Amino acid sequence: MNKSGPSGFTWKSIRLELAETREFPRGSASRAYMLYLPLRPDGTIDEAVLRANPNIAGFRRFWPNEADRVGRVERTESGWALSFQPAPEAGSVSLPIEMNRLLPGDQVTIEKQGQRAWRFRVVDLSLGFDTRS
């Protein structure tokens, strides 16, 4: 199966782990997100591919002592957000995420509503699939 299309994109599974904090000086592999997005070779999101396949772009959150949570990665007016699915009755829960590139060693910031922002580092990229194959 062809993993990348003519535009050079590849769908990737991107593992983010909690970066160093005061509470976790070495970070925490058990506090993680797995994103699934189309990336260009430079680690940026291929937005045209994402717009053509919005239901594929998603994430899973792994957190100790809590059930895994899933959702979609979405473009917003102010950037990117992780929107949990299904949305709770009170409305959707959407966490802003700051990310420029998603290559191993890069860091992203995820804001929890009403709490501080958490930094995560990209620790792994795995091949996904080409939606045009």
C-alpha cells in the first residue's frame, strides 16, 4: 500500500507525552495523546488533505486512573483544537492546542479549560495510510 500521495503527505500516528513539569521532572509517558493527522515531510499538517478527510483526523487521550477519551482534531478560527467526542450534554469540550510542527523532539501546548497549559513533546511518529490509494 502506498503510504504517501502526490502532495508528499502521509497520515501519521503522532504520540505526545507530557513534558517536564514541576510535578513530573522527567515528564510522564502515562499522560499522553495519540494524534492521527496528515503530515508533510517537514512535520506540518497538510490542511488540504485534512479538509478533504475531516472525519479521519482524530486523537485518543491516555491518562492514569481515567478512561481513555477520544475526539477529533479540528481547525478553529484561532488555531487548532482537540474536540472530545461525544460532546457532553453541556456542550462540546474543546482544548486549544498550539502546534507548528509535529516531529520527534518538538513540543506542543494543550490548554485545559480553567487550568494551566500543559506542554507535551512529540516522542514518536508511525506511518498511517494514504486516503487516495
